[in-house]
Amino acid sequence: MPKSQTLRVGAAILVATGALAFTTIPSSAAPTATAELPDGPALARNLVKKVTGSGVNRHLIALQRIADQNGGIRAAGTPGHAKSAEYVEAKLKGAGFDVSRHEFDFTFTQTLAEKLTVAGAAVPISIMTYSLSTPVGGITADLAVVPFGADTTPGCEIADYAGIVATGKIALVSRGGCTFAQKQTVAAEAGAVGAVIYNNTDGPLNGTLGDPLVAKLPTGGITKADGEALAAMGGSVTLELRALREERKSYNVIAQTKTGRKDNVVMAGAHLDSVIQGPGINDNGSGSAGLLETALQLGGSPRVSNAVRFAWWSAEELGLIGSTKYVDSLTFEQQVDIALYLNYDMIGSPNAAYFVYDGDDSDAVGAGAGPYGSAQIEKAFVDFLGATGTPTQGTDFSGRSDYGRFIAVGIPAGGLFTGAEGIKTQAQADLWGGQANVAYDKCYHQKCDNLGNIDRVALDRNSDAIAWVTASYAVSTEEINGIPPRVQRAETRAAQTRMMRMQLANEDAAAAKAAGTDTVGCIHVDRPAA
């Protein structure tokens, strides 16, 4: 999930929104009047009207029941995910899409123990995905505290351990400046036997090492407050982090319209898998449901210029595995066929923010701008939500969701996000409502991420934005890559044909005149005798 958010108010609010009224939980920014849709393609306007909050919510109910029947989870490599994918497939086939499975192998993990004990007191800790395991009962050792201050990349280089005796100890290091994988790798090089990484913002730290092959140490994440307290205290701790790791198979669900250009595809995706800790109704049942309802209402054979390809990714929670393997399975030409990618990961957080990925890096935070076209995608979302009464803020392409590999190969991307474990500020509460100094999703990656963990007004508004932007680009991607809509292309071809015919006619006339057979000037033509 993205972490960095900085203020960006959307396009001028035309009217406050009230059309998106389906809700059972009070909106974090309650509507007050009737909204008008902005100008745009008729297909987009009609699709927004057809994609309803109640339709999206029905899919969430289905996903909750699937989780309930399969151990309370829908994680990749478990029956809960398989049943979720089958549900999505059946709906798409019924709507007339070309549906396929993209299968892949991955390393499944399941937590067995997460304990950090200091002087007999327990400190909450989360094992990082692909972490190595400690022995049963854990390891007891002194902390090797990596200083955090002027250094914005703590624990990212071996020089950070200069003057620190880390051999046989458990490294304690702040988040920031490099990946979790790099921090634990450097700690291992320094001689540490374990790594505890504490957050650099408020809230718990749930992370992944990204790849089981890079794991060097038992590694877990704790809160900023707990990390700072441990750093000040020092001394001995007991760390027990254990997880099951085994090779399993899973698959992404891919569906494409039968109409539209196949060499200028509009692609949109959401990860369908949950974490192993819970049913994942907001993360990411919400994005999956909004995407599914948009697909169903668009239909498998819409009148579009560009084909639309929808994807429900698997194993996102284990390090963006499904989407990465999919993009990497495409040839360069197949990647070029994708005009753009739209990503929807958590669109109904209970203390919702309205974040749009910062395609042009106007916020100047983190990773920088996306490939050319990402700024236009951002503006499309900002303009739609702003016009319907919802101001937005930017969020960085931090690499925490499935847009990552698309951006890496140069495909422009964008999308929506309502916040995860980050804390809503007072300014954001003033802008959108909700509770300041509380997480956007207090049940992020927990068992309580269920049907009661959704702001349904945010879900509805963002689903409308999904419908609008998807349909708009299905009509034309000219602002992204210069390819005009089908009607315009047809008119251009017709005009070119008319000009060619006129040119040929003029050339024929000139040739006839030169040959003396031009009848326009009443040249005598011999006739045979009667």
C-alpha cells in the first residue's frame, strides 16, 4: 500500500455531491446536494449511472461469505482465494468477456509465531513476509541500535554499523531510505542474528522482503513509538518469528472485451487476494468489487474504440507477485499493446481519504513521476471527483501496489486509494470528515477487515470514478499516446480517401487532355457510318 500522501485539492468543486447516496456507514465527507456529471463521452456518463453502490456492495457480501466458508481468509494459495477467483470468472463469462487464467508458482507463507519480549513485557511485532524463522522459543540477544537522526537512510549501508558491535545481536533500525530487504541484508553482513525495523510514521509496520531468496534474517516490524522506546532502553530482548513457507500455485483472472482495438488496450486491475490474517474486504475486496461491477456493466462487447482488459491479481500481499509475473510474461510488443494501466487497491477505507496517484510528481514526494501519460491519468481522476464534489490529494508511486511492474516497463499508470495504516491528519478530517489522528483503516491486514470495515459512500464515489475513467479511455487514449478515437479515425480515413480519389480524378483528366481525348472542350469524335 502507498504510504506518502501530500495535499492536492482536485478541480474546482462544481456542486456538492448527493447522487452517490448508497451507504450504511456515515460518509467521511457527507454529500449535501445533487451532483452533476462532468462533460465527457456518452459511454462514460452511462456507465457511471449503471455502476451503483448496491451492485458493488453485493460483490463484497459474496467475498465475505466465501471467506467465512474457507477459514476466514481469501489469501493466495488457499481455497478462499480460489473460490473468490471462480466467483469473478463466472460473473465475467456471463457478461460475455473473453476470460482466461494466468497461472504462476509462488512461495506461500503463513505466520506461526510473532513475539518480541523485553523485560518480560510483550511488544507487538509483525513478521515480514518471506522472513527467515527463529527456532521455537525464539532467540535472546542484546539490541544493536542503529542511530537515526540526520541519516535519512538508516541501516541501508554497512557504514551505518561503524562503531556498533552487531555480531550475535538483534539489529534495531528505523524504516526509511531503502527496502526492508536491504536493511536486513546489511544487518546480516554486520553479524546480526535478527532484525527489528520500526516505523517512521505512526501506526504498526507490516512489510515484505519481496522475495524469499533475499531473506537473510528473522525480520519483523514494530511501531515508531515502540522502536524509539527500545532504542532509548537498549538491553536484551527475546525475538520469536516463525512462518510456514512452501511452494504453491495460484492464478490471475484476466478478462477482455471482444470489441475495440487489440493493439491499444486500456487495462485496469485490482488484487483479489487477502492477507492470511483476515477476509480482506477493504484490502482489497473493495477495489476488486468496484472493478468487477464496472466490467459487468460495461459488458463484453461494448461499442468502444479500444479493447478493455480487466485483471484480478493474486499474491499481491506477498510482494506484487501475480502482476509482476503477468507483465514479465508479455513480449515487448505485447507490452506496447497496453496503452495504460489503472490500479484500484483499497477504495472503501472506513476513515476514508481520497487519494489519487501522483502521476506528474507535482507533490515532489518519493519515487517521482510515472511514465508519460501518468499525469493525464491523474488529472482524469482528479477532475471527475472534483467535479462531483470530492476534493482529492496526491499519493506517491511508492511501489506498494500492482502498478509497480507496469511503471517499470514504461506503461503509464494511475488509480485510486483511500488509505491503509497511515494516520488521517486534522487537515484531512477538516477536508473530508472522519476522525483525525486515527488510521484510515484501523483493521488493515487484520481479522476485523470485514463487511463492517467499509465506508460505502467512499466505495460508491470511487466506483463511479473507476467507471468514468475506464470508459473515457475506452473511447479515446489520444491524450495518452496520440491515438484518436475510432470515429475520428474513420472520418480521417474517409477524408483521405476522398482526397485520394480527387487527386486520381485530376490526374486522369490531365492525362486525357494531354492525349487529346478530353471531351470537355467538345473535341470531335468520329462515329461509325450508319
